[in-house]
Amino acid sequence: MMDGGQDWSDAIAEVESEFDRAERVVEDVRERPGVAEVQRNGAMIEIYFDDRTTFPTGFAEWGDAAGLVIRGITVIPETDGFCARLAFVDGVDALSPQRRAAHRIAEYIDAGATRTAALDAWMCDDGPFSQTEWADVCGVGRQTIGDRVRAARRCERL
């Protein structure tokens, strides 16, 4: 850490390892039978199949084994085959919002807030809800949520 700032080395290492994993996925798919060409652009992999009208046998199992979480597939016909654009969620994309939420909630708890107050504070301060909306979701009064959020904020400032 420099100048008392946050140490980002673990986060950077995680992103780099995820980038390396995505590159290994691209290299692995190049070796699959029937694949003519593969290109990667961020979270999109374009796979070109020549002289085919369907995915080769075992392709879905390969995706599962490679740990791909497919967010969308676009199939584009070509004159001598087709291109499949796979939009996938890589590990960083999949975990980032949850990781940030868990980290933030843990900060409240580590500061001394109750679990309920920590969750309420995150939902209202960092999450998508106003205190009134979150109270409706929880089935309690807005004042109850407000009290918990203030309690969590006080703990955090101590």
C-alpha cells in the first residue's frame, strides 16, 4: 500500500487471472472439432464454423466444462457455415456486484452494526431501494428501517 490507500493488488490479480482464463477458453475452443476461427472481444467470443449447420457434438458439454456462463447466443448464417457469438459472464462480471455488496455489508458488521441493520443500510444507501420501498419489501414500518440505517451509519463512523 502506498500513502495509506487501499491495496488493490488482490483485485488486480483476480482480473488478470480471469483475463488469462478467458484467453485459455478461446485457445481451447480453437481446438474443438469443426471450429474454423475464434475471436474474443471482451465478454464476447465469436466462433466460426465452416460447412456446418449445427453445433458439433459435445459443444454444450465443453461450455459447461470450461465454466462458461452464457448470457446470450447470436447465430449468424454465413455462406459456408455460421458464426456463433457467445456473450458470456466471466467470473469478474458475475461476482463483482455480489462481491462489492458482501464487502460493504461486512464493513458495517465489522464496525459493530447488527446483520439486519447492515443489510438495511446497504439496501438503502448503496442498493436500489429508498427506506420506504425497503420497508415495504421487509413488511416493517419506514421508521424501523430508518432507525436501523442510522444505527449502522453510526457504527461505521466510530
